[in-house]
Amino acid sequence: MLRLLVAQRAWERISREAERRRPAETALYPLAALVPEPAVSPLEELDWDAVSQLVITDVLLPPPEAVDAGPTHVRFFPAAAGEASRVLQGQAEELVRQHPRLALLTKLHSHPFPGGDFLSAGDVGCNVQRPASRAWWQERGLAAALLGVVYPGDPWRLACFRVDFAGEIRRFADGVVVPDDDPAVVRALAPPYWRSAAGAAWCDRTKARLRRQGWEVSRNLLPRGWRRLLVRPAGQAWRVLCLPPDLPAAGVRILEVVDAARDRFRLLRVLPPVADLEDLDLVAALAEEAEP
């Protein structure tokens, strides 16, 4: 069952904004990490049932001039929506650059009235079921939406709901505020393996070794701190190697490309974790894949 944890500094900003905007609603966009990172890579569909903890470490606020808010609604003014989205995206990208495990994975808004710990039909329709809203979640590889509602109670609390694309709602436990030095928060902000000198050197050596086999190789970053190697052994189909941020303690996932235009992949194999990066031989693993 998912536990939603909120770092103290993020919660202070969330609750302060909810109080400041009261009696109007407010919209908030949290940066969060999956801790521990589930085995599923960002290229595979992820359901919230597979996530043990979502840790909110920071929160973004939309430009106030772009927001149309009242006691029962919050939305962007149509003419300002595009610019507000660009501003939020730019802020999110800067935070993710600093802390690659973070991502925009959920949305929050407030119900600043007693008994506000629910989702209305409008909340679901606007944030989940509209085609553009559904695409927002699916672009993140999510099989369902996760919505939070900040509501009055001691003095504020955070309700958490999983909503599938048919509109079915399931409530998780309310969010829990934890200290900024809580191990889950520290891990959410920790650099992935490729940010270390040893990890970066291993990546470079591995890419060079793959190319020495005469294979086509490219490398890029994925969301949530993952890295991807695209490899095409001679005479074989492309393989996608998804490298988790906690490598080598977490296993590499090898996928095949089903439909590149639609970003559809199928899992072929998961390499077992190893004690040391130097024990991880991707050349040998791919050679095994190529054997008849």
C-alpha cells in the first residue's frame, strides 16, 4: 500500500499556500521521488500499487496572475495556461537537474472547507479523464492518476487518491509529514550512480566496450534518475538497457522495442544485482541475448 511522505520544508510551503489562499482553492505541483525506486523502468507502465513510498521534497506554485480560483474551483485562465505551464516546466526541469530522482508525478489542490477530503466529479473529469489530462499521466508511464487534496484538519492534512482512467477512485492513507533529514527524503535527493566519478567512468567504459564489438550504441537519460543504453548488436534487433539510479544494487532491465513511434517496449530480462559496478558485464549479457 502506497505511503505518501512529505518533507517538512515542502509541507510548510503547501500548508502556508493553502492558508494564504483560503477561502479560495489553490493548485500545487509537487516534485517527488519513488523511494525505494520500483523495479519498473520509466519505459514500462507503472501502477501505484507497485509503489511503496512517494516522497514529496518540494512543491511548485503556478504564477498567481494565471490562476482563476474560488471556494469551489481552481484552474488556469485559458489565455494564461500556456505560459503558466512553460514556467512550471522550467522550474521543474531545474530541480530535476539538481536532483534527478525527482519528477512531477502527482498533482495537489486544496478544498478549504470542513469535510474537504474527497474528490469531486469535476476534480476527476478535469485532472484525469480529459484527453490532455490522461495523456499527462501516460507520458509519465503511469497506469493511473494520483491526486492529493489539502483539507482543513490540525490545521491542514493531505488526502491521497488513486484514480484510474475510467474514474474509479481508491483512497490511500493520508500523507505523513517527515523531517527533512528523514532517510526517505535523503534518499529521494541522493544522486544516481552516474553522478559519481566511479559511475560516470563505468558508463564511459561500458559504452566504449559495446562499440568495440561493432555494435551501434547511444546513451541518454530517462526520468526518475534512470539511464538508458540503446544497443544494436550486429545483425540483431535494437535492445534497450534501462539502468536504475541505484545500480549496481538494483538490476539492469533489458527491453525490446515493440513500437518505437509509440514508445512501446517489452521486458526480456532482468540482470541480477551485483556488489560492484565492475562485476556488471553488459557486453556478456547482450551476447547471451543474441545467442539462438
